[in-house]
Amino acid sequence: MSLRTSKLILKIFGIFDIICGVFLIILGVVVLVGASQLSPEEIAADPSLSLGVSGMAIFFVLGLIALLEGIFSLRGAKNASKIMPAWIFAIIGVIAAVIGLFTGGSLGGSFTSLIINIVIFIAANNIKKSRVSN
């Protein structure tokens, strides 16, 4: 994969990650704010409610990871000397997607996330290698 292709991939998937990250953060915040209106007794009485709140907290964290990965991917695509944070967040994204595959999350979403994060990692790794060789 050429350096130009790697930068293009980082730009495209960086924008995609930012959009998805913002969506997940908003979704997580809305549900968590709604859940904060419930009393602890109501949450304890309905186990599915506490599970849903926990799931949305996880969505919030995953959204934050995706948002940061997207921002750092765009920065790394513009300036190869700033590629390391994108590379690190791509690894974190791959790990989170693998965990999502095995914890009963959305199989399609986790698999898609895994593929996207692997592609971002490969592109970031390519830029990192080209930076070191120059």
C-alpha cells in the first residue's frame, strides 16, 4: 500500500470514526441522563434496566475512543510525524472490537468495527514505517 493510499484511508476512516464517535457519545449521554432520573430502587427492581444503562455507558466509552481515533487519524494523515496517537488508538479500537465480538454485542457492528480498525492500523503502521525509513 502506498503512502498516498494510506493517508487517503486515514482521512476517509477518520471522518467516519468521528461521525460514529459523536453519534455513540450522544446516544450514551441521552440514555445516561434519562437513567439518572430513575431511583436506585427502580433500577435494582428491573435487571434489564441496569444492563441497558451499563451498555450505554460502554457505548459512551466506545464513542470516545472512536472520536479520538478519528481526530488522530486525520492529524496523522496530514502530518506523518503525528501518526503515533492514531496508531495507538487503532490498536485500542481493535482490542475493543475483539472484546465486543466475544461479549455478546452486535456481531455485525463489532465485526465492522474490527475491520475498520484493522484497516486504520495497517494504514497508520504504513505511514509510521515510511516515516522511520526516511
